[in-house]
Amino acid sequence: MKDSTIITIPSHPKYLSVVRAVSVKMTELHGLSAAEAEDIKLAVDEACSNVIKHAYEGDTGKRIVVRFRFTKSKLEVVIEDSGKMHPEYIAGRNLDDVRPGGLGVHLIRRAFDVVAFDEKKKKGNRLILTRYTKNREKHED
């Protein structure tokens, strides 16, 4: 069985609370631990914040689509926008460069096993975040 939920939010920071709530609920429904849920919530929030800041350059009149897909072996979160392409931001900065901010990519990479941009997308960005789950027997691919 594949279990998928899609939400579409305006690109305004006030709607990030909706993304955080759905992230937590989806992980709870699929038996992930509270610590895993927190990591995923922070990572998805950060990725959506990056869309607002970088792809949409603060424009609050756009849309962000977030899809949560569970199978027996993984959680996949796909975040799509129609903004400026910015795959280079996923590199993050060196952790030795101590200063405020800029650690979101490290949060994302800590929460997910695979972080990739879909380079086939013609306009905008499609970020694919994959976390392999330990609770494989509950779900089917």
C-alpha cells in the first residue's frame, strides 16, 4: 500500500505552521518516533522556508506543494515550487564557519537519508527528501 498526502500552501511564512503540523501528524500515523517526527518537522519547515526566501525571494503570493508518501520501506517528502531555480543551496555551508543562521541544509540532511533535486523539472524546483524507515512491516511498496 502506498499512502500519500498532498498539501498546497501560500508562500507566506505564517503557513509554515500548517506544514509543521502535517509533518508531525503524518509521521505519527506511520509509527515514527517523537524524535524522528521532530527531525522531519524541522527539516521540512526549513526546506519550505528556503523556497520562500530563495526561490520566491520573499514573494508571499506564490504556492508551495508538499507531498508526503509512505511505503513499507521509506518516507518521501517532495517539495515543489515555481520559483527561481536554486539547487546550489542544498550544499550548505561548512560547519566550521561559526555564525548565526545558514544551518538549515544540515538539519535537512540529518533528517533524511537522500536529499536530491529533480533536475528534469523545467520551471521551478522539486526537492525530493527520502528517509528509509525502520518500521517496514506495517507498509507495502
